[in-house]
Amino acid sequence: MNEDMLFARRLLDAGYRIRYVPDSGVEHSHDYSLRQTFERYFDIGVFLSQAERELGDVQLSGEGARYAAKLFTGLVRDRHYAWMPMAMAETLAKAVGVFLGKKHRYLPIAVKRTLSMHKAFWR
């Protein structure tokens, strides 16, 4: 999980550059339940805590807040008020998942296994 981030970091460290190409086409989607969303973001938090040294100066803080702000602004602008509760629940699941994942070293293995999407990782 998140191997693309480590690969990009290694390319940068080797002297390569990464170019943003806004007209490139990429489709990436998941149809996760709230629980699966939480589990995925727990695992992302674990990854971030374990790869902290290798990722070095990568700044991720604030990305989630910026995404949520754009999401809610768009929902209000387009008057999709009925989607707000689900968007709030999903945003909260992501935030709590990442927070707990980053603090995973303080949790017992059985709890980590329960919170993680990749349960076999914790054997």
C-alpha cells in the first residue's frame, strides 16, 4: 500500500524529477463502505508513520482538510444537501483512521488487526 509514494521518493532521491501533467487521464476509484474507508485510512496512517524517515520532507498535513473543504463547498454550490451527512461521516472516518494509524505503535496487535483492511499484515 502506498508503494507509489515510496517509489516517487526514491526517484527524487536518485536525481529524477516528477512532472505534473494536468491533461493526462487517470481513473482510480473505490466503492468502500464507511468501515472499509476507515480501515484503508488506518492503514495509510500506519504507512505514514513507518515511512516517515524515508519520506523525509514530504508535507502531507492539510491535504485532507483542503480536500474536505472543496468537497463541502462543491456540495453546497451544487445544492446536494442530502449528500452532506455521508460526506461528513466519510471525512470523519478518514481523519480518525489516519490519526489512529499514525499512533498504531500504542495499540495492541489484536486491535490493529481489527482496525486494518490488511489484517494479514499484523501476523
